[in-house]
Amino acid sequence: MSCALCGTAGAIGDFPLLLGQCSSIPKHLLTTNVPPLDSQIPVLQQILSDSQASVGVLNARIADLRAALTRLVRERDDLVVTGMKCKEALAPVRRIPPELVIEILSRICCTRMIKDGERGERVKQPPWRLTHICKSWRQTAIGSPLLWRSFTIVHGLGQNFHRPPFSAAMIQAQLSRTGRVPLHIHYQWRDHGHYRQFGEEAWIWNLLLPHSNRWQTLYIRCSSWELALRLDAFLQPIKDRLSRLIKVEFIVDADHRVWNRWDLFSAAPRLSSVLLTSSTHSQYSPDVVVPWSQITRYRGCYSTAEQLKILRSCTHLVECSIRFIKSSRARDDTPVVLPLLLRLHVASSEVLTHITAPILEELLIQDVAPTLTPFLERSSCHLSTLILTNLLSIDDLIPFLAVCSTLEHFTFILDAHSKVTVGSMSTLFKALALQTPPTQTNDICPGLTSLTFGWWSLRGSSWKDAFFAMIRSRVHRLRVIRILSLRVGGNDFADALRQQIGQLNRTGSPFDAKQLNGRKAQVSWMGFSVFS
């Protein structure tokens, strides 16, 4: 007879008989030291012999069963593994298309922070290191030109300088993986006071220049005008080969200006974005020849006369962020009409006397000035966003806000040297409170949906009652409230404000109320400064 599961054969009928014979042995022979009778000795000897033989048979059967059990366990494990593989095969991640894989990798793997001391910026990087991904994803990453089109090359000698690694072999391999897609070039040359000949880095450009007809964006940042001049001379041969160039960011970190003219980008037929200073406008812009009539995004730092001359040529401008060199006045009063301008960021309001922007939506400026109201009336634009970064006085603010009937997003930061009193702040917030019931004639900025208010130093807290009364009057329209305390390490009524904000949140107000302090607040409001 064999087992139905494992197939092991063996006679098992003898074992019950043997066990019955064992039970016939007198109990006193098994539990005491009384010797057996002569007639019992042959029976005991037979039982002993049979039991020893049966133990051998059972041991053999146990060994067979153990082998069968091992085989069954192995088969079970194989089935479990097969089931897991089938489950993995049915998983939705298997059906992710390569396009989505590329998008995932580009968002999580292809950015890198490069730092120079306290300063840092995030740049695009190819996926040189990929771990914990499957073979197909790795092949997709290697075979996708879009993931390899960004070249970041940084030269610097500072001890605290963190830069992405690069070599000739890496650049050549990366170029081979880009196919024919447009390229993004990010190049920084910072000598940190140690002058070096440009020839040390010429090999990099010798690899990239043959592909200049594929450059789409070009970021160049030099630590001195001398380095910028040498680089410009080296790049002159590709002047007429920038057919795909769309965006240029050219920054020189120097505290003075030189009058050398750069004409490298003058013949770029598709160039539309020109950024000639950093987002903080802390560098003088170089004298660059640009096809201004086709530019839609511009950021620069020049004299007032130079800025107005540029703006008169930028008839297709959509976004503009400008700062002026001090002690400069415009001599040409020719009006500047920007029919397509949507976003305007200016450091001084004086230039607005020359500008007309009929469809302007966003205005960032340091302070309110008498030129603002005539500018809006002349432009007849529907302003939706107003950002005041260094408000010194609010005397002209309320009349100006009364003109901005279409305003939806309002941000104002009191300057560190502001003379604004808590009484005037209360007056402002009372003026911004909506009447009950709301009216269309007397209410200021009735469509406001977000409000950001910050200060560097503001003595007294009597304004907060008027502020939160204004917030409650706009509870059905307002969605976002931000209170920025920009004094690093200062308390600035944090407890009182936090309590009021908590009460608003507990009442189920439909807006996001936040209070930010210190460096986080600085980062938050600095984000309003300029477009990227």
C-alpha cells in the first residue's frame, strides 16, 4: 500500500499486531525488578527481535517520508515564487509606458544642487547614477535623449565649492546619448581670485561647439569680466550657428561694469528669453547685442536711458524684470508701448511714467509712488497681482488700491527703515474691510483672494484687531493668508498671531492661514522677486 500524497510504499499491517503483543506482557515485568518466568522468556525474546526489526523498517520509512516532505516543501516554494512572479507581472508598474518612466526619472534624478559657500542653485543633471531600479527602466534611462541633454560644467577653486563631476569621457558619452534633441548648456567659471588661462578649459568647448546648432538654452556665469571676455572671444566662431537657441542667461559677478560689447547672440533667429543679471539684480548687465524685437522675456540691470531704449525695441515683450544703475536719468521722452506685457517687475516707479502696458496682469515694485496711479489709468489694464517689496509709507497706498478694482493677489512688505506706524496700519486694514452687505462702489479690492503681509520691524500690536476684522469680512472670498515676520530670531507677536490664526482655522474658514518667521519667511517672500 502506498501513500496518496508522497507515493511511499510499505506494509503497515504488522505494526498493530506487534503493539498488541507488547500489551500482553505482564505489567509487573515492565514496572518492577521481578525476573520473568522460564515460560515467558521465549515470548519476550521474540517480541524484542520483532520490535528491533520493526524499528529498522520504521526508520527507513521515516527517511523516505522526510525526503518526500523535502520535495513537497521545494515544490511549494517553487509555486510561491511562481505566484509572486505572476503577481509582479500583473502589477500596474509593469504597464507604465516609457514616456512616464522618463518623466519620473527626470523629476527625481536629474537635478543637482551646486554650492559655493552659502550660495547654491539647482541645475539639471543627467542620470549617471541609478540604483534600485529594474533593467528595463535602466535601459529606458540610457536610451532616452531627453534625460541626457543637460550639460552642467562648473570650474571653481574654492575649498567649499561643491560641483558635479565631469570628464572628457563623460561628456562624449553624454553627447552620444542625446541623439538629435536640443541641448541645455550650463557653464560656470569662477576663479575665486586665482587667475587661470582659458586654455585649461578649452577642451570642454571643443567637444560642445560642434553641436552648437542644437543648443536651446545657454547659461554662462563668470566671476570676472576678464573671464567673460576670453570666453566670448573663444565662442565667436559659432555666432552664426545658434539656430535653435531660445534662452540665454549671461551673468558676470563683478562690482563694476565694462563697456565691451558682446554680439555672440545677435544672429540667433529663435532667441526669445534674455536674462542678463541674477534673480536679485545684484550684477551689472553686460553690453549685449540682442535681436530685441523678438524677445518675450527680459531681465537686466542698466541705466534708465538704456532700459528705455531696450524696451522700445521689445514690442513682443511678455515678462520683464529690470533694475536701474543709480544716478541715471532718461533724456528721451518717447513713450514705451508694450502691447503684450503681462508681468512687470521694476525696482523704481519712475520708469512707469514712460510705459504703457494695456494687458498687464502682475506688477512687482518696491514702493508706492505718485506715478503708479497715472500708469494704471493710462494703460487701462486689469491688474490682478500687486507685490510691494519695500513699502516705506502707506500714505499713497489706499488711494492706489482703490483704483485696483480687479486685484486678486496682494503682497506688501514693510521696509526695514519704514516709518509706518501701527495707527496707519490699522487705518489700512479698516479701509480694506468689506462693508456689510458688500457694495461694488465703496469696497476696495472686493475680489481679493490672497493676501501676504510682512515686516522687518513693527512696534506695537494694536493693528492686529483691525487686521483680523478685515480677514473675517472677506471670509467668503479670501483663500490664502500669509503673515511674514522677517526679523530673524525675533518674536514679533508670534503667540498672539498664532492664537488668532488658530481661531480662524477652528471656525472652518476656507482659506490657508500661515505665519512664517525668520529665515523661512525671507525665502518665502523672496520668491516673489522675479520670474525664473
